[in-house]
Amino acid sequence: MGKNRAVAETALDKRTDGIAGPRAVWRIVRRRDFGPYFLGNALSASGTWFQNLAAALLIYRLTHSALLLGVLNFSQFIPILVLTPWAGSLADRLDRRKLLFVFQGLAAVLAAGLAALAWGGLAGTWVVIGDTLCLGVVSAFSAPAQQALIVSLVRRDEVPTAVALNSMTFNLARALGPAGAALSVHYLGIPASFAVNAASYGIFIAALVVVRPRRQEKASREESRVRDSFRLLREKPELAVFLLIVAIVAFGSDPVNTLSPAFAHAYGRPDTWAGFIVGAFGAGAVSAALVVAGRVAGSRWRMAATLFLLGAGVAAFSVCPWLPLGFALLFVGGFGYLASNTAATTRLQLGVAEQQRGRIMALWSLAFLGLRPFASLLDGAIARTWSVRAAGVVLATPALVAALGVTASALRRRRDPLGPAAANAASASSPGSLRSPEGR
């Protein structure tokens, strides 16, 4: 029976080869080992936005300080910068699903504890920042295992779609979570919003119980040393380019995440409109996930275009005087954000061996999340010194510069695929998976 089932699944996979867009999304979400993970991860990420927005609003209401909003984000992401290389080594040596069980459980306890303190009126500014710092430590050890686990839940030729959907979970959460969080804070209060986040971690833990990842090829202690993570970049310089793009994308999107209450105030709206500002950006990202699903990372021209959409969208929103138009510009920026990040992340996932994936995704976490403390502090400092609108323009500029750089490279090489080494390696291991019609 097991053999017949495998034959049937192989036949189904052959019939569905070549599809892209929403149909590719539906195909992979129906899989028993990816669907529950996708749903649990999406709900957990939405809960995180409840926490993030509630914490930002609480800090802003207590202090009215854009600088302390930057400090709050700094405390969330600085552990990733410091601890992620060691977390990546753990993710290659130990069972990734078991690691997630442990750290997601700790996160649930921290979120529930902050909710209890807030209900008791004990959640002051530094209590909130301290709890956020602890959640950042948990995130530092969770992120590499969580990113690397995705590949073991799908076929190799489905990795681009899985990466897009994984990004989509965070951006679906970005679209729905902040708006839901704004309503939750307004009608239920800040403590209840912290409690929602605690419950969302429980849902993700339940999803981990259900899924059955492929057997993991673990690295030895000698093979998984932290310095070997950086040796990968020396051996494959194209990986460093993709990591740089990931970092630029993170910087470009940071003003929307960090300064959304201040942007709402700049537009003459209540601070709870911060959720709708972040949600508009997330809606663009979700739309991009549906477009890129089933397709590979694409050409240098496509990368240049998506980086330009990110930079131009965020910069134009920052100077736009009319909020309805600002929402449309945020949608454009979110589209460019997701498409650029998915392209670079897919190449990173496919450019290394299974037993190296935890460490390369640790470097991804370092680039995407670990550098954000500095972006957050820069956001807050510029907003305090000049204005929140100036901060948005400054942080969006690297994406525009990168778009020009990639365009110049494309003009030199005339539609040469971005990252040919990674693409060739993937094609060699899985014939037709990245060069077939679905890789449009």
C-alpha cells in the first residue's frame, strides 16, 4: 500500500509540474507535512504582531518617544545579532523540530507572563523592553531551525514555492496581524493582546506535533563550528551577495515596522492606525507571494525591479501628504519587499547541502533580523533629529542604490540568471526542477 501511495504521489507531482501562481500555492498547502506547518506558522506570526504592536503602543503611550520605539525594536533583534551563529550550529547538529518545541514553549511562557504583568498594572517601560529582549533570545535560537526545517517538508523543486509561502506567512501576518492587533488593543486592551500572542505559540507547537519532516542529515560538532559558517561565504561568494540583498531588504522595510505609530501621528491619525499602515505593506507582500509561487528567483532584471519597488514605495510613502495614496504606495513597497527577499532566500536555501542549511539560514537570520537593531536605532535617531518622514526616506535609499547596482550588472551580462552557480547546482540535483517551465 505504501508503495502504491508513493507511485500515486509521484504521478500527481508529474501532472502538476509546470504550474505557478495561486495553483502552485494550493498544491503545496494541501500537503500533509506542509499545510499544518504553514497554518500554525501564519497564526503564530500573526500573534507576534499582536505582541509587537501592543508593546509599541504601550511604550509610545507611556513615553511619546520615537527613540524608545527604536530601543524596543533594538532589544527584540540584538540577541539575533549576537547569538544566531551558535544557533545555526545547533540547528545543524540537533533535531530541528525538537529545538523548536523547546524554544516555542519558552516564548509562550514569556508572552503569557507579560500579559499577566500588564493586567496587574506592572508592565512599565523597562519591563516591556526586558520581556522583548528575552523573546529576542528565543527567536535567535528558533529562527535558523525554523527556516532550515522548511526544505525538509517539501520536494526540492517545491523549495521556491515553500520559501515564498514561508515569507507569505509573516507578511500575511503583517497584513492581518497589525490590523487585528489594533482592534484588539482598542476593544480588549493591551494585556489581552499579549495573551493572544501566548496562545498563538501554542498553535504552532501543535502544528509541529503533526508534521513529519524528512530525516535530517546532521553535521558533527567539528563540521558545525561557527567559523565554518563564514567559510561557506568564502567558498561561495554568491551567497554573500544574496545575504547583502536580504540585509538591504530588511533595512528598507524597517521604518514601516518600527515607526508606524509615529507615521500615524504624522498623518494626523490616532496611533492605533499604525496597524493599518503595517497591514497595507503586508498586503502587498502577500500579493507578491501569490505571484512568485512556483517560479524560481529569476533574472537580475527582475531583482532590480523588485528592489526598486521596495525603495521607491517606502520613500514615496514617507513623503506623501495623503494617507489613502500612502496606503497604495505601501502596497507597492511590500510587493517589492517580498519578491526580493524570496529570490535571495531561495538561492541561499538551494546553494548549500542539507547539513549546512542551519548555518546558512543562521547567516540569513543575521542579515534579515540581526542587523535590524541598528536600523531601528537609526530610524529613531533620524525621526527624533529631523522627522519620521526623513527616516523613511533614508532607510529606503539602500534599496534604490542596490536596484541601480543590479541594473548595471544586468546591463553588463544581458539577462544572465542571478546566481547561476546556485541554479546549476539545483538543476543538477533535481533535473528540470529549476529550469523547467514553472521557473518563469
